Amino acid sequence: MAVSRAESVPAWQRGKVASWLVTTDHKRIGILYISTALVFFVLAGLMALVFRLQLSQANADVLSADRYNELITIHGTAMVFLVVVPLLAGFANYLVPLMIGAHDVAFPRLNALSYWLFFLGGAILMGSFFADGGAADTGWTAYPPLSTQATGNGQDLWILSLHVLTASSLAGAINFIVTIHNMRARGMTWMRMPLFVWSILLFAWLLMAILPTLSAGLTLLLLDRGVSIGPWDVQTNFFNPAEGGSPVLYQHAFWFFGHPEVYVIVLPAFGIISEVLPVFSRKPVFGYKAIAASTVAIGFFSMLVWAHHLFTVGLPISLQVFFMLASMIIAVPTGMKIFNWLATLWRGNLHFETPMLYALGFLSIFVIGGLTGIYLAAFPIDWQLHDSYFVVAHFHYTIFGGAMFAIFAGLFYWWPKMFGRLLDERLGKWQFWTLFVGFNLAFMPQHFAGLEGMPRRVYTYSNESWEGYNLASTIGSYVMGVAILLFVVNIWRARSGPRVGNDPWQADTLEWYTTSPPPPHNFDDVPYVTSARPLYDLRRKLRIERGGREPA
Amino acid sequence: MRRFSLAFAGIVLVAAIAAPSALAQFAPVTPESPNAEGIRQSYLFVSIFVAGIFVLVEGLLIAFIWKYRRRRRPRFEDGAPIHGATKLELAWTAFPVVVLFLVAAFVFIELPGIKDIPEATAGEEQLEVRVSGRQFYWQYEYPNGVIAVDTMRAPAGVPVRLEVTAPDSDVIHSWWIPPLGGKIDAIPGTVNQTWFEADTPGTYHGQCAELCGLEHANMLASVEVLSQPEFAAWLEERRAEQTAGSGELGAETWEGVCAKCHGLAGEGGIGPRIAGSLVLADPEALESLVRNGRRTMPAVGAGWTSEQVEALANYLKESPPSGS
Ligand SMILES: [Cu+2]
Ligand SMILES: [Cu+2]
């Protein structure tokens, strides 16, 4: 099968570079996604290092207000749309077909299109720095009227980039849904599906549900800014109060997308943790059904909480009460997951290779992000904390401390599957500890700055009592930079790292059944799946066949 | 391997001890108004549970990491299977429900004290001030037509009702003086309400909390709480000055409105240098410029009373910006 495919490929597509450019192999597309997103990660991280310098002391003079606003806008937009979501989409691309025993995704060419749209959207966003008037500078939320009044082309390119990225995500989401619904191995019922696949299923369904709202909001924003279609100049007033529009309408559209987007990010991170913890505890995950059910519950409730981002716009109290209660309800399935993971460790045989360190680091940090969310859900408290540095700290605890730590767990865990070689453990551990310390140093003090009245998105401040927090935060961000540098070194050195077999971690799921890296068609044969841990079952069968005792 | 798990346990342990004490210490700033007090109470109440859950989860995590580390067991030996923990699962589903119920209940108890403006007590009236957020200054309008910029004066011990808004041509800002309560957005086309009642005279600082453009960071606000007689005297004096086209309003307007972008001495900032500009000396040109804006300069004076324009023009005549 592999041979016939290779023969059918025209000569010009066989070159080292060309074969990547035209690939429709989900594994290569996954690697493209992950590597491109890591490049954007470094870029957006460097932006943060620059503006952290500006904030390191009161009245600093490193950046102009203009540049500062551009950097925070693109940093935020890129980290969400070009880094975290594509990294997870990369994992999904690489792993979902392997985990469900399929040969590829349902629509390989659509999959390639989705990657190239992502690449294009990213290039537009990064390129917008060179546009007339510079990049967008109205924050990653781009609230009108500020964003409709913004001059130059940066804001238009920002809208264009997000439109392209939305198309990319929709294509990806459709692909994952069709693949997961139709292409699972024989015997893999819903309740035998790896938890990571469950999380990607919800990730995809959520994207389908929320992206159209974002597209609509962005389109109205673009029309409000004015466009020329052929001979017609169109300029609408959806968000312009002078002509009867409502600026708050945009905020509803944005956050109807924006809040579930948090779970689009966090659910696959949960999925990664649910795969890594059991393998390094030598136990099945505790409460498989509860974790799967809580994934669905979180996905559903995440669509009912968006207006907790609008507690200060003057919503009627009854609505604020509704959105407070809905936001709090999400804490219940999230809490279930945390306790299930703790119970997975309970009585296990724990060892602390880098993926496990990251998974444990995720647990210890994500809890903090979850807990600070309770303050923000309680709307009178939010009136005090909203748009302050407390919020900045909160969402970095969930998105960096949560999702990025899980992503690093995933990178160290699946790297040997992707490349057949291990990443260096010593460097990995150094990186973990540097990142763990740097992260907490960078973001813990921001809670306190916010409580003392420091609003977010200020390019300068004169209140000297905020200086200590900000200096600590800046130092922490550079420590994080060192950690990322260690990771880059690790990747570089891994090209000649030790080779590994199919299943170096003795894991449970199907991707470890095939070779590392897997052949283009993934599997020569796929075993009949008899539980949620097919490889564990196989190993046990083998042991029994060889006359070994069945372990108690 | 061992070293790392030890270090991990150590760090999480330190965090677990430090965090709750930090939480108690780090709450919203000392309140000076009942609504800020109610918010702080709610914050502290939530903190009890937050600290408890934090210690519980991080504590279990450390304990398990310590207790179930591999030691001399074979690398791939299975951990002990766990069967039938339904009760446990029910418990940790019910536990957050109870906590959240308590938190919500406490919020409902505190809510009226936070959102409702107290009834005026006998002999006193509420004061109503219209607050308008504008790029990049705060404009206050008192019932008798007195205008102030950036610094609001208010009487001690009197409930002050704020009607917070922004002109149609402007962008969204957010009114926030932390010791005097939570924030409320100043949205073009909408009038939002908030209030405070400060008993202690003094100056309380805050700043705009919604990104509103280049000088968002410098859109500071303060409330100077005066004793009631002092406030009454200020309001009357200000009324008289304004009618005469003299007094502080001109200086306040220069500093709050013009200087944010053009510098205190007109030396230039994000806006061009304007010291020596002929427009400053020509009241008519000045009026048309501030009312209509020009190119990237917003119409900072749209909707100003002629008194305010006159005060600015008079101020610039008396003390033209030096340029350095
Ligand atoms: Cu949200
Ligand atoms: Cu502002």
C-alpha cells in the first residue's frame, strides 16, 4: 500500500521540501502545525519580553504608547489564535487517527487546506506590523468604537487574519468530527475512546458552534470601519451609538465566542493530562466515564457564561446573577476532573520523567487559575477586579499554566512517537523547573498589582507601590524565556537523541502500537479494541500466552 | 529522579503555606465607601474557601507524589487498582456545589449594600454628578452647572450618585476609584449608574480601566472628599468663577485635556508641539479646533459649554505654555 502510493507521486513532489509542501498526511500536517505554532510562540513570547521591559519600572521609556499597544494586541491575538489553538490542533492532527486506529483523517486535502489557511492567517497577522499605521493596537478583543475609529490598515488586517484563521479552524473541526464519528477501530465504542479523543471531539463541536458568531462580529466590525466593494462604499453603524448602534453588541458577539474559546483551549489540555497521568502512575485513569461526561458538560455550559466578561457594562442585575451562577456551575465538572486526576495518582507507581513533571506542574498551577475564577464569577467582586492585572494573572494561570504546561507534557510524551527519538530528560527537567519558577514569579505578583488598582493594558504607570510586583513579573518573564531557550536547545540536540521502540513508556493507547515514527499508512493491522486501554490488554494477553502469571 | 520529586514537593509545600496568608493580606484596597467595603467582605469570604481548597488540592498532590513515588519498585509495575469509589465521586461532586452555594448566598446577602444607593438621611440630599469619560480625561458636571476635569470634589458623608457615560463620538472608558467601589463602564450612548459615600476627607485615586487609546494609561481620576462646609464653599466659588470666565477650570482643562497629548508646557508628546501656536491665542480658532478636532486629534471639546471654552482661552491668554 505504501509502495503504490509512493509510485503514484509525481517526481517534483518527492523532494525533501516539496513533499512537505504538498503533503496530505495527517502526521506531517500535525508536525507542520506544531512547528509553525512554536515559531509563533517564540515571536509572541519575544513581544512579551519587550513590553515587560517597559513595565519593569514606573514611568519607563522603552516603548511608545503606540508600539506598546501594538505589541500587547498582537501578543494576545497570536498566543490564542496562532499558538495555543494550533498547537492543540497539531496534536489532534497527529494523534486522533493514530489513537482511533485510522489510516488518516476523513478529508486529508481539507486538512492540508486548514493548515495552509492557518499559515496564511499567521503571516497576515505578523505582517501587519509593516502595514500603514502599524499593527492593530486595540487589544486582542478589539472593542468598538475604539477599533472602528482606529486609523491605518492594522485593524483591517487583524480582522482579515482572524477571518482566515476562522476558516482554517472550521475546516479542521469538521475533519475531526467526521473522523472521530466514523473512523474508529473495530471495537472502539464511545466509552473505549481515549480521553484525548473525547476532548478533541468537544473541541471541534465547540469551534463549530462558536466560530460563526465571531465571524459575524468581525464582519460587522469591518463594515462599520467602511469597505469599498467595486463602485460602492459601504459604511455601516452596527456599533456606532451616534447612529443608533450599540458598541456592547460587539462585546456579546466576541465573548459568545471568546469564553468557549477558553475551553476550546483547555479541554484538549485536560485530554493530554488524562493520557499522561495514568501512564506515569501505572494505573488506569480514575473515573473514565466521569471525565468523559465532565468534558461534555464543560463544553455545554461554556456556551452559557459569556457575559461574565460584561459585568461592568451595566447589564441588569438579574442577568448578572444568571451569568454568575452559570459560571460557577462549570466549576463542578472542572473540580471533578481535578479530583479524578488526584485519584489517578493515588496508590500508583509514580515516576517523574519530564512529561509527568509537566502534568503535575499543570495540576498545581491550573488549580490556582480555577480558584481565582471564583472571585471573577462573583459579579460584585468582578466590578472591582475586572480589567485589572488580577484578570491578566488569572487567564495566564489558565492558559499558560494550564494549557501550555499540558502542551509541554504532550510534547515530551509524544515526541518519541513523532520522531523515534527521545528528548533529553536532563534538559527537559531543567526546563520544567525553570519554567515553573519563572511562570509563578511572572504571574503571581500580577494578582496583587491588580488588587491594588493597576488596570491592564497601560503602557506606563506612576504609582511606585506597583513597581515591586512589576519588576518581579518582568524577571519571571525572562526566566521563562530561558526555559524556552532550553527547549529549543533540546529540540536541536534531539536530532541525534537515543532511538526508541514503538512504546517507550509502556502506554495504553493505540498510537503506541505502531512504529515510531509510524509509516505513512499508520498501521499494517489494528487490533480489535476491547477496552479503553487496548495496549494494556495486549500486553496482558502476551504475558499470559508466554506462561507468565496474570498480575493481581 | 528522587531529587526532583523532593524539590517539587518542597516548592508546592512553600506555596501552600504562603498562599493563604498572602490571600488574607492581599485583598482589594482599604475601602472608604460602603460599596467597596461590601466587595471586600465578599472577597475575603470567598478567600476562606479558596485557601481551603488550595491547601486541600496542593496538599493531596504533594502527599501522593511523596507517598506513591516509585522507590525500588520495577519501572513498569502496575499501581494498585481502585474499585468501587462511587461514594468518593459523589462526595467530590457535591463538595464544590456546597461551596459555590455558600459563595453565591454570601454575594446575595452583600449585594444590596453594594449596588443600592443609600436613602438620603434627614436634612441631607444626595449629590448627583454626571461623569463623562473622554479621550483622555474625565469631565464632571454638577447639578448647578459647575464643570471639573479629572479631579472630582465631593462632600464627606453624603451619598454621591454618579451617572457615568461618554459622548457619542468617543470610545468606551471605565470609571474606577478602587477605595470607592467597583468599576462601571463609560459607554457612548449609555448612561450607567454607580455611587459612593466617603466618610473620611482625603484624596482617592483611580484611573480609566478600559483601553481607550494611546493615552489610556494617563487617564487618571481622583476624588477629593471635602468636609460638607468646605465642599459647599468650593461649589459656590467655582460657580461664581465660571460665570466670570476666570479661575481654576481653565487650568484644569489645559492640564487634563490638552496636556495629556501635547505636554504640560505644550512641548509635545504623542501630539505635536503646540507652544507658541497661534491657535492658542485666538479664541475663535481654539474653539473650532477643540469642538471639531482635526485629523488624528479627537474632538476633545465636543459638547463643552461656552464657559469652559472661555475658561481655557482665558487661561491660555494669562499663562501661555512655555514650550519647555
Ligand atoms: Cu470567560
Ligand atoms: Cu482608558
